Amino acid sequence: MKAMRARRRQSGLREIRLIVPDARAAATRQRIARQVEQLSSANECETLDWIEEVSEFDASR
């Protein structure tokens, strides 16, 4: 492992570790379901409009 990390570092790569919620856990799935229920379609449209504006701005360069 140590040699592999050294080779990766020499090639310009850096190892990072992520801790993420376990989507298989019932508690996590319930929390996600509650959050999805609270989503607002108006807020989603506003966000999508913003994304379109930004992408158009980037395309004009």
C-alpha cells in the first residue's frame, strides 16, 4: 500500500477519503425520504433557471 501511494503521489495524484451516509441503512433511507418530501417545485425551477443562466454565460466565452 505504501509503495502504491508513493507511486500515485509521484504521478501527481493525492489520496482522499470520504465518509458518506450508508444508503442501505433504514435510518438513512427514511431521512432521505423526509428530505425529498420537503422539496419545493418552485425552488427547483428557480435553481434550474439559474443553472441555465450560468451555462449560457460560460458558453459565451
